[in-house]
Amino acid sequence: MNSTAPRRIAHLDMDAFYASVELLRYPELRDQAVVIGGGRRQASEDGADQPKVFARLRDYTGRGVITTATYAARKLGVHSGMGLMKAAALAPDAILLPADFDAYRHYSRLFKAAVARIAPEIEDRGIDEIYIDLTTLPGALRETAQQIKDAVCAATGLSCSIGVSPNKLLAKICSDLEKPDGLTLLTTADIPTRIWPLPARKINGIGPKAAAKLEQLSIRTIGELAAADPQWLIVHFGHSYGAWLHEASHGRDERPVVTHSEPKSISRETTFERDLHPVHDRAKLSSIFTSLCVRVAEDLARKHYAGRTIGIKLRYDDFRTVTRDYSLELPTQAASVIRRVAGECLKRVPLDKRLRLLGVRVGSLSPMYTNLNQAGEHPAQPYTLPLFND
């Protein structure tokens, strides 16, 4: 590759991904306010999907949060991360659907494979977004981006939005400028007119706390941030973050598109609809705990990893969070071992309060290319260790 050639980096973001997948299942809900959240889809006894009797947000009770929402629902003020009870006050007639992560992962694989056939230099950023290096691809940039969009739609039936710019930071911003089904091309010359008027929080890396602090300092837009003295930013935000804020506000970003990276850990966790008591709800907690261990083992096997460090995460009803872990001599991906060691970790935390969240994690990962019997792995056996002490 010619190192002097200007970079052409795309950010592809699927439009309201989970909700859009559900609309493939229920096309009669298209253009309606639909919210995804509050639990996972459960298949009926005959294996079919649940009947088409849709719950309404006004009937929801619990502590669940919105995973995503259709654009029609977003116009009513609801958004991902919002509590469902709060959302019900804003959009009581919105339809509430449970999440189906198996379906979302399926469509995620489909759209990424479709893109890879056109532009193989891809950085996977999650279930619904990727960066794509288009620098060495021939042809006009807009036509290439449109070809990718068309391929994604043909493979999945879903729309996506693409932003193309000289770097990842700008591409991430501009993929959101014309949603849904957008295609945005942006050059450094466009920064003053298209980027600087945007709120500072639109820069990926400026979170709620930093945005709030910037606003306290009378900096609300990216342009105002760009006009700030770099040393002044360093005084208020520290050397590293302050210097980065200055560079980011001017659209500077030299990060490469990373086509392969090793995961640091694989985990599963769940937040309960109601707080569960370690004694009174012991059977339910035990079932959930074992299920989390099995699902982590399945994730490890599917991704061809094993791990040495097995840990747990608990969040109490007062929102205090504790973690414990234990490292084996050799890696494992066996559910029986993960469950046994996680159970031992659980003995090292106080179980005197109700719980709102439970999680299991396997870290210190290494690739597994064979099905060798790993040290510490035993044949599947009943889980006899007590989970929650009386």
C-alpha cells in the first residue's frame, strides 16, 4: 500500500439493529413504536415463536432497561439504556418485545460476511458496527460505499448507515449524521461546517461525565472545544485526556483499522427483574448461575478459546458490586470446571443481602485449536457444591 495515499476509512452502523431484526419477524409492526428489552425471548413448548399478542409498555413492571428502540419510538423520547418504567410514562402504547440475541448474532454474521466479500479490511467493533479500510480499493468512494450498503441489504434485508472519512474518529461521527440508511462522505475540509457545530459529546470518547464538565466550562460544541487553548484543556482534564480532546476536536486520529485482536475475556451476566435473596431464592439463583457458566463455556467453544482465570461478579441491592476470581494452572473451556471454580469464588463473598446482578467471566484466554482434554477438566458431573449458604 502506498503509505502517502490519503486514508479512506468507513464506519458502518446497522440501523436500530435489534429492533430492525424484530421487524423482519413481525413486519406488521413496521413504522410503529417498538421497544426491545425487559428480558430474553423464550420459545414456546413446540419450538415456535411466541404468539403475535404484543405486550404494551404501559403494562410492564420491573427494573429492565431498553436495549434498543425503533426510530418511531425514539421520536417519543425513549432511547437505549432508559429504564422501561420511565419509558412507559413517555410512550405507554409502545410495543414491548423481548430480546433474541441468537437472532441478532445470526444477522451480525450475515452482514459482516457480506461486507468482507467486497472490502476484507474490517475491524469488528461489536454486534452491529464495524470499521472498514477502503484505502486500497479501486473505484469511486461513493459507489463503493453504496455497493457495501446494497450487499448488506441483500444479505439481511436490513439497512445500515455508512460514514467515510480520513480516519476512524470522523467516520464514527459522520455515520450518524444521516441515519437511518445514510451514506455520508466527509473530508478534513468539511470539519468546520459539518463537525464543529455538533455537540461535544458526539466525539466517541467523550462520555457523560466529561461532557458535563465541558458544559460547566461553557464548552458545548466541538467547535468551541477546538477553539480552546490546549494547555487550558490539560489543566482541567489532565495531560493525556486534555491533549486528546484538542486533537479529536480538530478531527485528528491516526489509529489503524485493526483487523484482528485477541479478546481479553469472555463473560455473561444478567440483571434480575427483582432482587433475589441468597437463601429464599437459592434454587432460582443456582439455576441462573449454572446457566451463565454453561453459556460462557459455549461462547468459549464457539470462539475457539480456553481460559485460566475464572471469576464472578455480584451486585447487591444497594448497588455495591464485588468480584472474585481464581486462576487455574492450565486453561479450560469446560462448563463443569467453570461452574466448580466459580462456585468456589462465590464462597469468598458475603451473601447477606439481596442480589440484583450475577455474572461469570473467564479471562487469561488462549486459542484452542484442538479438543484436547485440558488439565483440570473433568467429565460432566452433577454440581454438588453448595451455591448459596443457608
